[in-house]
Amino acid sequence: MIQLIRGFKDILPGEIELWQRIEAEAKSLFEAFGFREIRIPIMEKTELFKRSIGEETDIVEKEMYTFADRGGEMVTLRPEATASIVRAYIQHKLYAADPVQRLYMIGPMFRRERPQKGRYRQFTQIDAEIFGVASPLADAQLIFLLVTLFARLKVADVEAHVNSLGCPACRPDFRAALQAMLTSVGGSLCADCSRRRERNPLRVLDCKVPSCRAALAGAPSILDHLCRECRRDFDELQAALSGLGVGYRVNPRLVRGLDYYTRATFEIQTGALGAQSAVAGGGRYDKLVKELGGPDLPATGFAIGFDRLAEIAGVGAAGLQPRPDLFLAALGPESRSLAFDWACRLGRDGVRVEMELGEKSLKSQMKTADRLGAAHVLMVGETELNDRAALLRNMQTKEQIRVPFEGLAERIKTLLDAR
Ligand code: HAM
């Protein structure tokens, strides 16, 4: 049989309840903080990702699903959401009414990485972006949101890492210092890093190859090279986090895998996922809106790896499975046709209702009701047809009452609503 593509996955009933719970928690939290949902296409012109994420990144160099469509245009399945949200912000002039926009989206992303635990080729992100706010309080608010969401979902073993990547005024200084150091350890770098050393040395700090990690042990820290404004913002971010009671660790190696960042970057890391330690990552990208053709407006944001979050959430899917309020057990064609009519009416009115549509013994129907965990069973067979009243059993207390056929659906709804 044809199996799904490697690195892709199905999310089945039984797991989906947890996904729905996470999604609902995220949405309610975002909305409380003034975020509004935006839906963006799954595919964009390849150029958009090249220009925003950066040509010398793993994502653009090796991981994008890029192809010429039938008209010959180069298109790419989105590997992340920020580029598209920035494009939409500019294209629809969302800044015109108010440059400050808080936007979020939840949806699939595509990166052709080597699949392993916590790493997939199609994965889902929960992404949030704040446009038009230069204050580091926006970064602090985003980190606070992440920490709050993770606490609500009972995620244990997570730590916020923060760093500053400086700005065009101070980064060249750090870049030069790093480059000098990389030249001195040249021989021990992997092929990618040797190549990137000249054009994009910061990427080397992000390399996961053990020999590169070892070679970088004595690398200079960006934090020693920040200009006054970057230093001030980074201090303010830390003060805001401390004020909010958010624990964090300053990690000067946190350069992130995308080139658009300036100043604050952050990740939520966990020890629970083996090599895939980042459950969420983000930061400020104050130059990107302008670089992509928009006004000179700052922005900051994050994305959560939904799949990873679902794997470490302390709230499990168990207990989240929906149970029917009512199971209709009918014996014989006449009862079944009555029950079918009631089931459809009750379902329409929002009662969770189930019944066997085929012919089954009463015993088998009761078994199904038990398996589904139905709160009540409504039985109708020959005796009930004669009495023109069905039997309603509360499966927990075993208490039974008779409910007349006349106006049955309405009566049942009233009875169930009263509980
Ligand atoms: P990112 O760090 O590339 O950032 O991805 C964010 C999160 O997506 C990661 O921390 C991880 O949890 C999850 N993720 C990434 N790749 C995979 C994968 N192959 N399988 C499973 N999960 C994965 C961004 O994408 C930025 N757009 C975040 C951002 C928003 N920065 C500013 N605004």
C-alpha cells in the first residue's frame, strides 16, 4: 500500500483532541493580548524566502521544497510564516491605519530536514508577530506569552534563552572579531562553515557539527560588542522579564537559523526532546519590513513548534476525548426509524448523540454505549413502542425514567440541559 511521505505525519483522533486544546489555549491567550488571526498562503514566490531568511542559511540552501510550477515560476512551500506575514503587512498596507499590528497564525510549514524525534518535513507552527513597536517591552511580552502558554499546558523542563544580535551599527564589529577567530581555527570547521565563514560568519555559531562546536569554544561574545542602544534595549528586556517573574538565561550563542534578526533573539528550550531542544524561537527583525519594500518599521515575533509542544505538554489527550451525552439503542425497524429521527433532531440542537445505524442486538448496542462512555442511553424496543414511551438510563447512577414519545427530542434536551 502507499504510505505517507517520510517526515510527514497524520494526526489521528485520540491525538487531535490535544492539538485542539493547545490551539484553543493559544488563541484565547493571543486574543487576550490583542492579537488577530491572519491566514497566509502555503506557497509563495521562492524569492520571498531567499530574501528574508537569507541565502546562506540551512533553510534556503538545503531544506526548501522549491519547484517550478507549470507556468515556470519558481515557488516554495513556506518553511516559516514570518516572511509571508511581512509580505501581507506590506502588500495590504496594514500599517496605514495603524503601524502597530499584532498578528498570529497557526498552520503547516515545510522543511526537508532529516526526520527524527521532534523533527518533521511537514510540521505545524503557532506564529505571532508584533509590528510597529520598537520597545523591548514587546519582546518581553512575547516571551511572557510563551511562558504563560507553556505553563497552562503543563509543559515541564523548559527554559527561556535570550540574546541580542546587535544592529547594523555594532554587528560589523562583532562580525570582524568572529571572523578573525574563525580564521585561526579554519581547519577544524565543517565544509558549510568554512564556506560561510567569509559571507555569513554568524551562521557558524549556529552549527550543530561537534567539531565546529569544539572549535568555537573560545569564540567572542556578541554581548561584548553591543552599541549603547542595543545594550540599553537588552538591559531593558531583562529588567522587564525579571519584573514579570520570568526566569531566563542569557545565551550569547543564540544566533537562530534565519538571517533577518536584529537585537533581541530568544528561544524556549527543553531537555525533553533529545537533540531538538527548541520548542519555540523568535526575535526582533527591525529591518525586514523595509528590506522587503515596506516602510521603515520595527517588528518582533516568535514561532512555536506545535508538534514538539504536543509531545511535551503535560496535559495529555486522555480525558479530552468527547463522550456522547446520549446513546440511542433501538430494537427493530420501527424503533430504529423513530430513534434515527430523534438522533438527527438532537444532534441539530447540539446534543452529542450516537446510535447504531445498522441492525444490532440490544446487547451489542449497550456494549457500544459503554465503550463510547455515553452518559445516558435511551432505549426503545417493542415494549416501549406499545407504551409510546422510551426508557432513559443514566449510565452512572443506573437510574431509569420513562420519557413519552410525544415531544421526545425536546424533553430529552431539557432533561440533559438541566444536568
Ligand atoms: P524557527 O526557529 O526556524 O523560527 O522555528 C520555530 C520553531 O519551529 C522551532 O523552535 C521548532 O520548535 C519548530 N520547528 C522548526 N523546524 C521544525 C521541524 N523540522 N520539525 C518540527 N518542528 C520544527 C522561525 O520559523 C521564525 N519564523 C520564528 C519567528 C517568528 N521569528 C520572528 N517571528
